[in-house]
Amino acid sequence: MAARRPLRVLCLAGFRQSERGFREKTGALRKALRGRAELVCLSGPHPVPEGAGSDSSGPCPPEEQLRGWWFTEQEEPIFSALEEPTVCRGLEEALGSVAHALNKLGPFDGLLGFSQGAALAAVLCALSQEGDPRFPLPRFIILVSGFPPRGLGLKEPILQGPLSLPSLHVFGDTDRVIPAKESMQLASQFPEAITLTHPGGHFIPAAAPQRQAYLKFLDQFAD
């Protein structure tokens, strides 16, 4: 019997994470999914200085360039996930960055997004569902510590209708950065949503219980 082809998943980092740092943060997950899925990590296009908030679960080496997908202040490199912003500065560049990665590194079977990257992944799926040719509709999406996109140009695509693709929503009961109710609200936009909770905080879990849930979800799409 021929070996199954590993699924390819484009992973979108959180705010104020570097590509290398995010790759390290997903190391346990990559090990857990070995042979089942290949994770390709991508960070945002915009440099973020120290002290601008973080989606990291620990300190990053000082030599790394931390990045984000967009900002919620017109002049400052600041992002707030839980407040209604007046601007989503840098969003178009973020969309272009993902479109470039999909074109150059794809094709991909699915998307995985963490925190700000999860909100962006949901927007990408909404744009794809509306027919945006830059974003082929993935077969599935995994959103970790996600939240509903806020701000002009973000929430409108999400609110126009349900996102009709299989989704797994992972969030921690003690997440102080993105409360669980935010992740549940985002999950409500996906009629086929599966939720996976864990007792921890703001990180991508990959212990035995989560590993089994990931594998069960991904096995639906194995070739």
C-alpha cells in the first residue's frame, strides 16, 4: 500500500512573533503530526518593536525581527485584539504577503492561524468564499486562540454569511490574552466547527489529548 501524502498546512503566526520563533513554538505540534502534515510557517510583513504587545508564550531572542499582520493605531505599531479599532493599518500588505506565499509555496491543503494569524486566516477564508482569486479555498482551517476580526475591512466579510468549511478551534481555559469566549464567538461563524479546549493559556498545545484531536480532524482529509 502506498504511503499517504502528508497534508500541507500554511501556518500564520501571531502578532509580534518572528517566523523562526513561530516555527520553534510549533515544534511540538510538528513532531506530533509527523508523517501526517507538513507545517509551513509564515510571519506578518510588518516589523514590530519591543514593547508593542505579544502573542508569544515566552521571550524571543533579541536578534530576531518580530512582526505583525496589521496595526490598530494610525501612527503607532500597536495591535489590540479586543477593542473596536478605527483603522486596520497594513492589512492590504498582509493580504498580499499571504497571497504571495500561497502562489510561491503552495498548493496547501489547509490553513492554521494563531491569535492575530487566526483572525487573518478567517478573513482569508471569507474572501476566498466570496471568490477572491488570490486565495484558493482551503480544505480545512485550524484556528488557535482565535478571535472575531474587528475593524473596517475585516469584520464585514465574516459577517456576510457562515464560513462553510471544516474547522477546528483550539483555545485555553486560562488564556488571558484572548479569552475563551472570543474563540467561541469566532467558532460560531463556522457551521461545521469542532472545538478543542485545553487547561493552559495563550499557546499552541500539543500534549497527548490535543494530539489525538488534531490527528482525528486531519485524517478526514488524508489522500
